[in-house]
Amino acid sequence: MRSIVTLLAFIAVITVAGTTFYLLRSESVEVPIAASPSPAPSQAGGEVPAPATPDAGRVPEAGKEKAKVVWVSDGDTIVIQPVEGAYAGHEQRIRLIGLDAPEMHPTPQCWAKESTAALLKMVPRGSTVTIAFDFRKFDDYKRQLRYVWNAAGQLVNAEQLREGNGFYLRIWPNVAYDKEFKALADQAKAQKKGLWGACKDPQPPVHTGNPAD
């Protein structure tokens, strides 16, 4: 009988000791609290711009062709004869993408002569240029819509805007260099270069439907 009592007393002591240890441990150990997940960043408002060209905003090298300059009509239009590509040997009327220069016809508008002369200086008749399409290849008058690099490697579309020889013109989907073109046009306007300093209240040309415009 005494052994049973002793055993029960021993079990009671062990139970109390274990309970006390557990309670003390629970109070002393810090249980880490899982951090709540950060909210996902909200999307900026407004339309998300579509990619300009398949190669992330630039004209693929494989799409560039060589051509000879035949004529310069005005500050945004030239006649060329490709020496390679699908149009090799056939004269093509080229409308420079990204700008709208003052018109020469029927009466020269303010800065039309200066804009034409500037383009002629960059792409003289008989010189070799590099040309490239964007997405849309022709305008409503069947003129090719092209980027043009001169023999010095200048993108003449951009240089015309840089010097204030034309108005920035954005026509989707031909926007591979759109951001640069707009920045150059804004800079020329701020610096009053070309038509921005010479013409009173410069406004983009009003087109008459004449293919020469």
C-alpha cells in the first residue's frame, strides 16, 4: 500500500514539474509572427502604350535598303531609286515618317524653302541613302513611308525636326522613333530654331489633297 502511495506521489510531482516547465517556456519564447504580404502595386492609370515595332522600338537591320537620291521635293518628300530590295531600279516617292514640313506648292509657305534646302544639303541628288519601312508602308497617295539615313549616318527625319524644319507628326502605327521625334521637335520649339523663330504663329500645313503636299 505504501508503495502505491509513493508511486502516486512521484507521478504527481513529475506532472506538476512538467506543467510548470511548459508554462515558463511558453512565456519566454517569442513566437515569430508571419509578415502579412505586401499589397501588389497598382497599375498606373491610363492606356498602356503598344510596342512600336517587333524589335522593341527600332527598325530591324534586315529591313534597311540602299537607294540613290533623285530629287528633293520639299522638306519631307524626296524621290529615290532603290538599288536593292523589292523596288530596286524603280523610282519611288518617299514621305519622311514623323514630320510635316511647310509646303512648297502652290505657293511656298513660311520656311518651306529653308526646310527644302536643309534636306537637300543632307541628302544631295545622286547621293546614296539608307531607307527603311515601319509598319505602314504607303500613304493615301501611294508614296512610300520611310526612315532615311544619309551617307553620314544621320537619320534625316530626326535632323529635320531637330533644326526646326518641320512639325512633329505622329501617325500610328509608324512610331518606331516617336519619342525621340517628339523630344527633338519640342526642343527646337523651345529654342525657337528654324520655323519656330522665323514664322509668325507656326501651324502645321493644311493639305489640299494634292499628292505633292
